Amino acid sequence: SRYDLSSLQYCTTAGEALNPEVYKRFKEQTGIKLKEGFGQTETTLVLATTTWMEPRPGSMGRPSPAYSVDLVDEAGDSVSPGEVGEIVLRLDPDKPTGLMMEYYRNEELTARAIRDGLYHTGDTAWRDEDGYYFYVGRTDDIIKSSGYRIGPFEVESVIMEHPSVLECAVTGVPDPLRGQVVKATIVLARGYEPSDALAKEIQDYVKKNTAPYKYPRIIEFVEELPKTISGKIRRTEIRKRDQAQ
């Protein structure tokens, strides 16, 4: 690095899910294990890898003691370790101090988020036997293809391992046969040029390193990804653009 980072003792990250490959590269360059957390504008820090915890690549950490955090299925029932569910905050016996009161002048949106004794984050994850949470995606980002539910973050994490990839975003594209197919929008690293051969190489890499049905059937190479002012990838914009074509 051209910067002197020797004074750094620990570093944290939040705002966008941390791909294991980024975690790995940062550790190689600095010797520091990144500590990830998860929260929302509507909350304070919900999940965290605190200073006394050992980070796990791809994990957001464990629940903050300020909240009663759980993962639930569509029926509102808790899911077992290894199963994907929506991240929720339990409001019983008392509503936690760090949670918003309501969406200002939007009763409908408030009612969708706060119901049945739960605050629904709209984000999905799974947890391991030790209570570490691993991000999957927004509920509206989940891809439903041929009966499978595919989380974009898992596919993105595998794609990011390929040396040609600088950034990527995985979305679902409507398909008359499968319902949706997986699409990867990719920004290439310096020194690589878009080609059908490279797209095939990336597809084969994903097939080899995750379940074959999760590989991106469509790959688009772009100069940059659409992002919010805070740096989050705007997958909704990619989906809207695809639907307009």
C-alpha cells in the first residue's frame, strides 16, 4: 500500500454486505481482520462483530444486547441454524429504545414493518450454530428460479473470487420457463476486457464453486454499477433497466 497503515488496530465495515473475498484481500494487505456489523436507518446497530469477538468471513456478527433478534419464515416462525429467514426484532415485552417510532406520515409502510409483535427489517440471513449471522439479501432481491430461492450475495461472493472481477451485482431477470434467471452485472478489474470467453469462464467458475443452478445465465459487463450516495448498489435500478429492454 502507498499509505502507512501500521497504526491501525482494528477496522469495521457496514452499509453493504462484506464479501469474503474483500475480507481476505484486506487482511492480506493490512494484517487486520475486518469486523462487520448490520443496522438500518430505522435502528441502531443490530448485529455486530465486537472487539472481543473473532470475525468470521462473510458474517455480520451476533445480535446486539440492545435487541431481541431472530430469523423467521414467512409464517413468522423461527428458523433453525443454516436456514434462511428474515431478520426481525421482537417487540415484547417492550419496544426497544433504538427502534424508530414510525415512518413519518406513512401509516401503511409502518404497518407493514411493525406487525405481530415484530419489526421486519426486510433483510434475510442465516445463522450458524454459534449464533453468527450471514447476510443473504433483501426480501425483494431474492431470486426465484425453477423453484429455487437464490440469495444474490452468495453468488456475488463467489464471482468476486475471480481475478477478473472488481465489482458485481446479481439480480433476477424474468424468464418464461424458469420464472427468473440469475444475471450478473460485472465491473472488470484493470487489465481485463469483456468477451464471451471471459463470461463463460466466470460462469464455469461459479458452477464449480457453488450449486450449479445458481450460476449466472446472463452476464453483462459495465463500466460502473449504479449506487446510492452512501455507496450501496442499486439493484432495483438494474432490474428496472432490464425490464425496460
